Amino acid sequence: MTLMKALCPECECRIDLRLGEHEMGTTLFCPECETELEVITLRPPLLDYATRHTWTEAD
């Protein structure tokens, strides 16, 4: 299992990502600031703020 490090965009904490356990679109929480994050890419490992889509009747 390959271990990669990504930075939290909020507090710049280094977060471990494990190939096979994490994939693009996976959501997780920063262990330091508890911000909800989403894996954007694995190579290079990149995290961004998780987006939540609120469904409406127009959708």
C-alpha cells in the first residue's frame, strides 16, 4: 500500500493518503482543524474543500 502526503488547504496539516484506501472523490476530515476535505487528485496528492450539492426540485 503506497502512502502519500497531502496538505490541508485550511491549516496546511500533512495528511496521509493511502493508495487503494483513498481515491478521487473520497471525503475525509483534517485531523487538526476538522475541515471536511475531498481528494481531488492522487498524482500529485491534492485535497480541496469538500463540496456538498444541495438538491432542489429544479435539479
